[in-house]
Amino acid sequence: MDRKNIAFFSIFLFLAVNVVSLSNVIEGYYGEESGRVYLFTAIALISTLMATIAFFIWRKEEYRK
């Protein structure tokens, strides 16, 4: 696999991690478990950052001439 395909699939992987983490944040918030909320919020923020980086890598590879 080339770099473009790896970046493309990693975007979806990081977004899936983000969705799962945010659902755990909501469950922790309503269950009043503050430790769980902070942990999964941090994981969601990191996965969002990684998905953004993967997007820019994919865009650079996609539009390279």
C-alpha cells in the first residue's frame, strides 16, 4: 500500500475511535464518573488531531503532480 491509501484508511480508523470515545464520554457524564469523562475526552481529542494530520497527508499525496 502506498502512503495515500494508508492515510485514507487511517482517517476512518481515527474517526471510528473518536465516535467510540465520545459515546463513552456521554455515558460517563450521565453516570457522573468524572475520571471516565476526562480519559475518553483526551482520547477523542488525540484521535481528532491524528485524523486531521492524516487528512493533510492524504491531501498532499492526492494532489501531488
